[in-house]
Amino acid sequence: MIGLQPEGDVDWSMYRGIMVVVEQRSGVAKPVSWQLLGEARRLADKLDAPLMALVMGQDVSHIAQQAIGYGADIVYHADAPELKDYRTRPYSRVCLKVIKTYRPEIVLMGATYTGRDLAGAIATHLPTGLTADSTQLDVDDERLLLASRPAFSEKMLATILCKQFKPQMATVRAGVFQALPYDEKRTGKIIAVHQDMHENDIVTKVLEFVQDDNRVNLEDAQVIVAGGRGLGGPDGFKLLHELANVLGGTVAASRAATDLGWIDHAYQVGQTGTTVRPKLYFAIGISGAVQHVVGMQNSDYIVAINKDPNAPIFQIANYGIVGDLFEIVPLLTKAFQERLT
Ligand code: FAD
């Protein structure tokens, strides 16, 4: 935070531990929250400090319990009708109260729409520094958070530190880290947080949620069928949709395909697109440029289909098929159809 100085002599040593703000919608936690707890567990152990989670909502005690199973030592749990749906004011007020009371040295949230909104509101109020959209995290010997993110039109990876303020804050992209295996036997402390706002004090009202059926949700997809320039045009994506439908998966694309206007940018996987972590990822007619690979290399299984046996994608693929995608994809779709239906 260039130019801003803490007022007076602040004793930052009182701040200890890492806090992950768990995001939920309708009583279901976002996978990014558990992925963050997995990475934060590693950092907390390195700092020899407690790992805390903050769970807010209505009737979300099961999520507080889940946070323990995913690695938290202590969970702060704010449960109130005013917290049923996300709104900046009540959520940021609870966050600020918990942060000021329990003083974590690091606060992490998912770089989702909600996480970005909430993190910005809190960082401005505290005030402290916030690194948005991080893709790597670490801590150094001085307990400083090293939050790295693509910078300068995504050509470089910048590591950003917040030396003068606590807590150090970062939002982190979904799909970058891996959640720990859920351990239902894990024990921890759950501490209730009283929410002292009343509905009349909150100016924003949630009237209704309208489901956007066209919204692309690559982050949570278990099966992704991605296509690139090798598809030769927008019609190539019809083949991919057929395969994805049989597998209950989602179609995605390389930047070459989105830049050519064959499919919307929302479907792009990679450094300037979405980072994904599905169980199964098909890379079809995609060469395997590093900017694409960083967005999908953490998939459990990668199947590459490419007519060039030397395409770099084969170096990271678990299964590689060398050949013409226009022959292979329909055969695969037919074979899966016969087996799965
Ligand atoms: P190509 O590299 O052209 O590969 C096409 C492949 O299709 C080839 O391997 C070819 O052998 C194969 N093929 C052709 N015809 C057939 C056929 N009939 N059957 C089978 N195989 C066939 N890229 C991303 O994807 N995501 C990003 O987020 C991203 N961010 C970027 C950020 C920056 C700053 C920069 C500079 C680049 C970025 N890129 C990104 C672009 C990236 O460098 C590549 O240009 C892009 O990924 C290439 O896409 P592609 O693999 O579809 O196309």
C-alpha cells in the first residue's frame, strides 16, 4: 500500500494464524473454499499457527463442521436470517468484527464474484493490502504472505507483499489448489459469532435469484471436453457438445478458439481464462501451449487428441490419441454412448 502508513505504533505481533472465509450459496460451500483450506493448512503448519475458517449464512452449521473436516482448527460461525443471502454490508460487518477480535495475520478468500466484492470491502475498511486473483501462495521467514498473480497483460508472474499492515489479504482463483481429503473424524473448535445487524439497518434487499442457464461453470465441472484451433471452425464444437452430453460434461476452449470467435470467451481455459481441476479433461485439437496448460494441468486425467504426434499436449496427457479428431471424436462418443446408456 504505497503512501499509506499505519497510524501510531501498531503491534502487529498480536496478529497470528490464517483465516479462510468460506463461501456458500443455499447451504452448499463453494469448492474453492475447501481448496483454500488445503493450501492454508500447509501455510499455517509452516508458520506454526492456527488455521481458522469463517462461515456465514443461515442454517450453515453443517458447513462449519465440514470446515473442520477439510483442515480448519477453529471455525467462527455466524448464523442469522440477515446472512441468508450474500450482501456486502452484513457480511463485511461480520468479517470485520471477527478479524478485529481474533486478529489473523493472513485472510484468504476465493476470487469469485462474492469473494472479490467482500475482500475489497474489508481491505478498504481495515485498511490493509489485498492481492486479487492470486495463483500461488507462500510465506517467508518474516511471516510475510507471498501472493503471486499474473501481471503486465499476463506476461509475468508478480509476487506481492503487504509489509506494513495486518492482516495480509489475498483472493485466490478457484481450481489452483487441491482440497485435503475430507476427514470426518478431525476435531476442532466451533465458536459462535453474534451478528448484531437488523434487517431494517440493511439497505440492500435480495428480492429473488434468477438462474442464468447460459452461465458457464467450468470451475466446478467434473468432466471438460475442450477444443482448440484444430476444430477448424465453430461447427467443430458440435462434435464436442455431443461427447460432453454423453459424459455429463461441459465444453471448453483454448484461447485460439475464443479469439477466433468460434465460442464465447467465458469458455476459455488457461492463464487468461479459467483455471480448472476436473476429474477428466479432453484436450482436442489443442497444441498444449504453456498458457493453456497452466489452466488445466491439475486435472485428474487428461486425454489428448491431436494429429501431430509431437504436440506438447502429449507431454502432460495421461492418455494420448494421435489422429484426426473428426474421425476419433464421433467414435469415442458412440463408444461411451453404448457403455453408459
Ligand atoms: P494451436 O496452437 O494452433 O494448436 C492447434 C492444434 O490442433 C495443433 O496441435 C494441431 O496439430 C491440432 N490439429 C489441427 N487439426 C487437427 C485435427 N483435424 N485433428 C486433431 N488435431 C488437429 N491460450 C489458452 O488456451 N488459454 C489462455 O488463457 C491463454 N492465455 C494467453 C496469455 C498470453 C499473455 C499469451 C501471449 C497467450 C495466451 N494463450 C492462451 C495463447 C497460447 O499461447 C496459444 O496460442 C493457444 O493456447 C493455442 O491454442 P490452440 O492449441 O487451440 O491452437
